[in-house]
Amino acid sequence: MAPNATARLVLQASAALAVVTVWARWIAPHVNPYQLQVINYIGINVVMAVSLNLINGHTGQFSIGHAGFMALGAYGSAAITCYGGPHLLPWLSGTLGLAEGTAKALLLNGAMLAGGGLAALAGVVVGIPTLRLRGDYLAIATLGFGEIIRVIILNLDVVGGARGFTDIPELAGTFWIFLWAFVTVAVIARIVGSTKGLAYLAIREDEVAAEAVGISTTRTKVSAFLLGAFFAGIGGGLFAHNVTYLHTNMFTFMKSIEYIVMVVLGGMGSITGSVVAAVVLTALPEALRAIEKYRMVMYSMLLIVLMLTRPQGLMGRHELSFAAIRRRLAVRKGGASVAGDVP
Amino acid sequence: MSAPVLVVENVTKCFGGLTAVSELDLELRSEELVGIIGPNGSGKTTAFNLITGFYEPTRGSIRLGDKRIDGLRTNQINRAGIARTFQNIRLFPDLSALDNVRVAFHVGVRSGITSRVLRTQSFLDEERRIGRAAMELLERFDLARFALSSARNLPYGEQRRLEIARALATSPKILLLDEPAAGMNPTEKVELARLIRRVKDEYDLTILLIDHDMKVVMGLCDRILVLDHGETIAQGTPEQVQRDPKVIAAYLGADAVA
């Protein structure tokens, strides 16, 4: 590894350590359970909004099926920890001699990866037939798909059916939620920021021109659905193991709309925007509880005002990152170092 | 003369009852500059769309070297070595000029998804290489100062040049230019003609170009193909074509010949 790569790694590791320390020593002791729950939801919603942004914002494929992918990840991973957990945990800690915490972490993450995989598979299944569809038609097809998933789960008695899925072990705390939120943001930002990842943006910008410069629009679109759905599945897994109860009513298309609002409000194609919008739109309804009766009225009003004043979203298509700032400065100075920088 | 690089043989394209291109025969030899002219609706752009795979020919075959390319998808044809520009400029408007060119390098990228996510050294090196190559292209086309501006904010002439630069980034053997001089003033047209010549020589390209502007085509092309109502009505050097009564008739009406 090159010296500056090592330096960067050390810097990142110490930054992460600092965040965890500040949280654990100064913030966590003053947070009540209700506030903590809101914070956890923020983390989960960041995962959901950023993953949807890859499909809707970066690739420009308007999907209203995100709650469906989330449901698959949630139910899939919960089924594994509920039914597999009692067998797997003793084996992990007994036979392999792992500490209880490690065993639980392994179980949680294994289950979530499996749930994410299931959602990714569904993403490919939705992606392939919907390739020919654009705009409104794609939106309706994905909407239908999300509902199909929900109704199928509703009729599966092993995962509780209409009663809901109860007694899911509470494995995903604030730590795992934010670790995964971080992983989601990092992975998607890095994929989209690379030369290969520009293909997603190119498809959003002009599909015909994208084909003409050698981009396989089919493969790229399917991979956007695959990745987006995978992280939605992870979000679902975190949700399931944080809330410990699942019901299909939690995954109606209104849920998908909530995430679309986050993506649009943050700015289509801006990861920073999605993160900010996920934080604001999760915290805002809670902050408005003070005015009780008019809470949702105010919330809707704020959305309308925001869309009227900033139709391109909070961040437009911009990102907030050190690399972007550095590049702007380099250009202002007239340096040719632009080309060498990896955004 | 060298062997032909692109052979279009007997290609016909029908849309329902309309024959947009009929029995088109065209051979491009290495490093030739060939023009297609013809009145509006004569099938010039359809011919381009057939060669680049946007349409599949109803009949006939298209070969690039020894490989048949009719029926391949557009992106596969691009990978095989044919790049194009569009009549009504099709850039990626919200991407920067640099990213417009960078994305065209994406076919050659070797870093897999893991190395992209982990930012391995080989990935970083590759990205740097691509960034530099893209920047070099921009410099050659005198676009370097627009590197970070959104493509939509570039002046018209610059957008045309950027589109050519982007096409070149896919390292084509054959470049198809669809009305590159459209909407330009006479000075810009002269500059463009110079640019096309230079690009052809520097990149050892074979160029096929459509244009309405007789001056541009006549001054630039080694050979010209004239289409009218989908039929090839004349073929030859600029001088031959210019004197052809059928061409004059097509452009000025049959009365003008008499």
C-alpha cells in the first residue's frame, strides 16, 4: 500500500474512533430511549434513502418498490435469526468457542447479508423485465412488484402472516445500524464516483448516448437494481432486529413513497442530499410533536414550501466531500492536477 | 488500396410501408473520409442508425473487418470500433465535460467492483490514468478550461467538439459524424473542417460524415455518396458528384437540369 493510502486509513480509523468515543462518553448517557429510537430510525432511513437514490437518483429509473425490497430483507433475515438462531448460536459459541457477543454479531450480519442477497435477487428479477419500461410505466411496474411481495409475505404463515412476525431477537443496536449506514454510503459513493460508476449517471442523462459510448444499459440498470435492492434488504434486516416485530402493513407503497420523498427532497443523485433528507425527514415529524394536532399538516406544508423554493432538492446534484472541494480549489488555481484526482 | 474496413452490402430498412434506406452499398477503406449528402428525409441518418445498431436492417449485411455487426446492440458495435456523434448533440448534460469524456473510457476499465469499493492501488492508478487521458483529450479539443463545467453550460460549438472528444475516448477505428457543422457560422465551419482533418490524421481514423453544407462536404471528403428518398443516386469524388445531373435534380428540382 502506498504511504498516503496508509496515512488516509489511519486518519479514517482515528476519526471513526473519535466519533464512537464522543458518542459513548458524552452523548449516549443523556439520550433517553425515545430519542435513541429516533436516532436508530435515522440510521436505517439513511441506508434506505441512499440505496434508493442509486436507482432513482443516479440511474434515473423511477422505482416505487423499495419497501418491497426492504420487506424481503427484513423477513428473510428475521426468519434466519428466529428459526436458525437457536441452533446456530449454541454452535457458534459452543463448538467454535466464540464469545456470546461475537456469536450474536456473526448471526446478525450473516442473516442480514442473506436477507440482502434475497432482496438483491428480487432486484434482478424486477430489473430484467422492467428494462423496457421507462418513467411512469416503470414506476407502476415496480409499485405492483412491491405489493406482490407484501401480499405473498402476508400469506406466509411461517413468518406470522397477518398476525405479524413477533419475537425477533433484538440484535441490531445503534452501533450496527450506523456501521451499516456508513458502509452503505461509502460503498455507493465509491461505486458511483468511479469511471465505471459514471455509467449509472450516463443512463440517467441520455440512454441513447450512453449506448453509443459502449455502455451496456441493460447490465448497468440491472446492477443498479441489484445493488439498491441489496442495501434496502440490509436496511430491512436492521429494522427487523431493532424493532423486533414485523408486519406487512409496515411495508406498503406509502413506505416506498416516504423514501422517494427523501431522495427527491435531498436532490436526485446526491448522496449527501439523501443523507441530510433522511435525517431531517425522520427527525422533523418527531420535533413537530409539540404542536400535536397540526403536526402532519405542518410537515406537509414544509415539504411543499421546500419543493417550491428548491425544486432541485436540498443539494441539487452536488456532493459535500473533501475531494470535491479540493478539485474546485485546484481548478481555481488553474492547476492541471484535476485529471489526476480521483473524485 | 487497402482492404475495406467497413462494408455495407445491399442494406434496406423499411418502417412499415416506407422504405427509408434502399439497397445501400458502401465501402469504407482505412483512413478514408467519406461524406453522405442528400436532401432532408433522404435516409442519411437512418443509414447511420443502421451502421451503429440503433436499427436492425430489414435486409442486407454490415461487416466491420471480417465481423458481421448488423444485429449487434449499439454498445457492442461501439466496442467493436465504431463511434458516432448525433445530429442534435447528445451529451450527458448534467455531467461535467471531463466526466462526459471519462465515462466513455469505461469499457476498458479493468478494476472489478471489490477494488473499486476498497480503492486498491491498482484501481487508483487506473482512475488516474483515465483522468489524465480524458484531460488530454479535452486539451486537444481546446476544452480544458471547461473541464468541470456541466456540459449543458458549454457554448454550442464547444458542445459539438466535446461530443467528438467523447466519441474518440472509446478509441474507435471508424468515426461517424452526423451533421457536425449544423448550426455553425461560416468561420466555425472552416475551423471544424480543419479539426476533422487533424483528428483523422492524429488518430488514424476512417470517417463517415453527413452534412447539408456542400462546402464542408466538398472540401473535406475524398468520396461522396448522394442519397435521395433512400436510394443511392450518385457516388464518386466531389467533382464527379457535383456535375451529376441526378444530384442537381435532387437538390434543385428536376427543372433545373433542363
